[in-house]
Amino acid sequence: MILNVVVEDQTYPITVPDQIITDAGEFFMKLDKDMDKGWQMSRDWVDHPNQEQRCQIVGDKMLTAMHKDNSKMMVLLSAYVLARVPGITGIRIDTNGEMLETELVME
């Protein structure tokens, strides 16, 4: 599967093998457990992030992984989004400090 990660005017197609989506369940559960405690999303504290907000949080983590050239983490985070949002084709990550402006792109 491919998740198109859009940062500013650049699109980065991240190829995620189906096997990673199947095998990364423990990683996904850890992410969800961390977010279950609530999350600071830019200026707002969100007690119980919904699925869209969780993907926005993961989008912010993707931005960090990109800046650190951590391609393995990019694949894992992309796998999380693909596993949690059926039909998603991309994520448009806000770079202006507003996590809630990150947009999920559907088919």
C-alpha cells in the first residue's frame, strides 16, 4: 500500500508492505496507549483524541521522522494511518504549528 505524505508543496509516496501493517500491531497499540492519556495538539489539550486526531498526531510524528531522515519510522507511522483509516490515500501535514489543520485525504 502507498500513503502519499504531503508536506508543503512536496508529495512523498511512502510504500508500506502489507506484512508491516499485519506485523506492527504491537507498535500501533503502544501509540494508541500513549494517546489514550490525552495529547497536547498545538495550543489545545485533547483528553480523548478521536481517530482523525490520532492520525494528526501521527502526522506530526511523521514530520519529525522526516527531519531526522528516519525512513523506517516513516514506514511504521504510515502503516498506522493506513491500518486505522480504511480508504485513506494520503495525509497533508500542516507545517505551521497547527496539528489540527493536518488533513486526511480519502479516495
